[in-house]
Amino acid sequence: MTCEELMAVLADYVGGELVVEHHATVKIHIDGCAKCGSYVATYTHTIRISRALPKCGQLSAAFEAKLRAALAEHLGEATS
Amino acid sequence: MVAPLPETLTPELVFHEYAPRIYNIARRMLGNDTDAEDVTQDVLLQVVRRLDTFRGDSQIATWLHRVTVNAALAHREKRANRQKHETGDVDDVLETAAPESEVKRWNVSPDEPVLAAEQHAIIEKAIKELPEPFRDVYLLADVEGLPNADIGNMLGLSVAAVKSRLHRARMRMRDLLAPHFEERDAS
């Protein structure tokens, strides 16, 4: 396996979607190629730290007030 | 995902549980606070209008992602029409070549990463720098944790296209983040 071939299957490798034989081939390349070993590690870190980002954003006080007013207005219309 | 909700969804509960979440997806997709606020308001009112049709938390969470993504894409389209910019063939924008020079390891905990505020800002900035079609896929897959098939349905892409864009986006993200996370040389 070449470094270019590894790049072509990297997403499937990281996602655990390769068949066992192909996975083993990738692993052999990574173990023998320092550059690709580091690349795969940092590619994986990229995914992990992105998943650690907060899912909820902080609403500003002004926007929260505006949103509450819009909601109240909407509910008022819905019930009248 | 958010914590399980009680069986009865009220507007206040939806506001509390979902507004910050809708806002975050919209802000990351659109890249600015004002547009994200417009989209959040539209989506929140849509959710409240349809409250009595939801039967559970997972159902509303799935629907919410779809409606938020649709609203953000529509907002972006309006903005693009105003700006009239051309994007060309999006899938050729980011390359997938193997690294040519040495790749340094990163100074990141092997376990669950705990990010400092400064690191949050670095990652958010890198996401913002991704070209929009790649940013959308990256956000939904690697930040929101949605399956590729769901992302394909939301964005009108095949699963193969989602995977291709995701891989290119991850490579660009890796390159953007590398200078901030690489181990320093001992000197």
C-alpha cells in the first residue's frame, strides 16, 4: 500500500468500515510509515476534539429577550 | 443529544432545551450571529407550531436538525443571490493528497479531550474557514455526530458524496488545526 492509497481509504479506516483484510493492510502501512502514522493520529484527533465542542450556544441577553417576545406574540396569535 | 424530555412538550421547555442548540448549528453553518439569530427565531416558531405532532425526544431532535439545516441553507441561498458569487465544482475545492513532508504529533490527551476556551475558539475559527459545502457536512458529522445517511438526506447528497466531502473537510481541518496543537520541538 502506498501513502496515496492510504489517503483514499482513510475515512473508511477511521470509521471502522474496511473489511478485516483491508484494515490489516492499512495497519501494516501505518506501522511502517512514520509520516502516515502521525497523519492518521492527527486526523483522528481532529475528529475527537471537534466532537468535544459544546452543542449548545450561549444566547445573548438581547437576543433571548427578542426571541421570548416573538414566541409570546406567536402564542398570543395562536390562542386568539 | 439533549437529555430526555418529559412527555408533554411546552413552548418554554422547547425554548430552554432547543433554542441554544438551534442557534449553535445555525451560527456554525452561517458563520455570523445576526443570520443565526434570524434562523433560530424561524425554526423555534416552526417547532412551537408543531409541538402537538411530536411523540418523543428523538423524533423532535431529528426533525429539528433537518428544519435548522433547511432554514440555514435557505438563508444562505438568499444571501448568495445578493452577493452573486460563483463556487464552481465544489468537490474539487479541497485536495486529498498524501502529506509530502514530516507530520508532527499533536499534544492532545489520548482520552476524552477537555478543551480550553482558547482551543474552542481555534476550532470554531477553523470550521468557519471551511468552504460552505464542506463545512455543512463536517458540522453535521463531526460536531453534531449525525450518521452519513441522515446528512445525505438533509443536504440532498448521496452517502458517497457525504463521505468524500467529509474526508476532504477533515483533512483541511487537520491542516488548519495542526499549527495550534503540534508538539513543540525540545530545544
